[in-house]
Amino acid sequence: MGTRLILVEGMVGAGKSTVAERIAGRLVARGEQARAFNEFAPDHPIRTEAVDLLRAAHPEPVWSPGDVGEDGLARDRRVYADGQWDRLAGRCRFGRETLVLESTFLQNSVLPPFLDGAPPARVVAVAAGIVRRLAPAAPLLVYLRPTDIAAAVERVHRARGEPWSSWNLASVAGLPWARSRDLRGRDAVIELYRAWEVVVQDVFDAYPHPKIMIDDPQDDWDATLTRIEARARP
């Protein structure tokens, strides 16, 4: 049957949501059980701090005797525990439904330490730790890559417009990665993703399970989906 877990990744605006939803739809059309989870799905199997920050929905404060703040409360970090990756792997290994997750692995779990200024080796190690936990499911990694990052950044800013565009520029300029390089504006976003793609290539090269990297998927959506489907169901 092929994999029961598909990880769809790529820089902002790469087409992750479109690919995830359409791949799940194709599998359903073939009579299989499949579901795509966008990064903000309320019942998403993986909870990440990056998504919680975007949603402004942090973990609920809980009593934690012995480790409390001035208000007597501490945040419950167990919701981000590594064990959720183990549960996902088991769900996909023994279940009948194929799960298609966009942005969960690289964008929302591995990219954050990179943005915080962690050295590439540390970022790659974070990815490797997640891959080890997902090993029982042997997930297919789909990476969508623009051949021209500057053009891709311009395209997504035109498409999303305001207020997203200004928010994105301000957010990137405020990151430790950008501040340490004195970068701001569109240049900061472009250089960030250029540097990130180098790290992604290292992660992709070391990835031990099925994988496929597709350049500029928006140029031919049907061909992109056909290639992914063939890799998922060889």
C-alpha cells in the first residue's frame, strides 16, 4: 500500500496546503482512507510551539509545585513532548488512514531553532531526532522548492497582501537570525530562506525514508501530484 504518512514541506508560499489537500483527495478518489491536516487543524496529531505562537494560543497554565513563577503557575510543556511523534508513527503504522501533514516536520518543528540562531549542525540534529521517532511509519517526505527564492518571496507577498506582508517583514526582521546579520525588509526574508534551503538540503540528503523534492510545483500541479502519488504508492 505504500506509506501511511506523508510530510509536505517547503518555504512559505511553496504550495504545501494545495499539495497536501489534493494528494489526500486523490487517495480518497482511489477508494483509500486519507486526510490532510493543515498546520492549524484543531485536532492536529502534532502540537508545536511555533503554531501556538501564530495562533496566540499557548499551552494552558497549570499548577507545578517546585517550579513556579511569581504567579504560582507554570506552563505545561508536556503538550510539546517528543512522545507525540511516537504516537503519530504508531497511528500510521497500524492504522488504515493515510495522514498528510503540511508544515509539521520542517517548517514548524525544525525551522524554529534555526530562526533562533542555532548552528546548522544543531538544527540537523533536531530533524534527525524526529526522523528516528517516525521511523516505524517510514513517512514520505515531500519537499517543494522554488528555483528562484527572491521571485517566490515577491510572489507570496503579492498574493497575500496586507496586513500579512508587513507582519511577515516585521516578524523576520525581529528574529535572532536576522538581527545578528543586520537584515530587514524583503532582503531579510530572501536571505533567510536562502540560508534555510542549505540546511534543508542536508536534512533531505540524510533522510532515510522515501522522499521526493519537486522544483516549482506551481508550474504544473497535475504533474507534481502525479509524481507524489507514484512515490507514495509505488
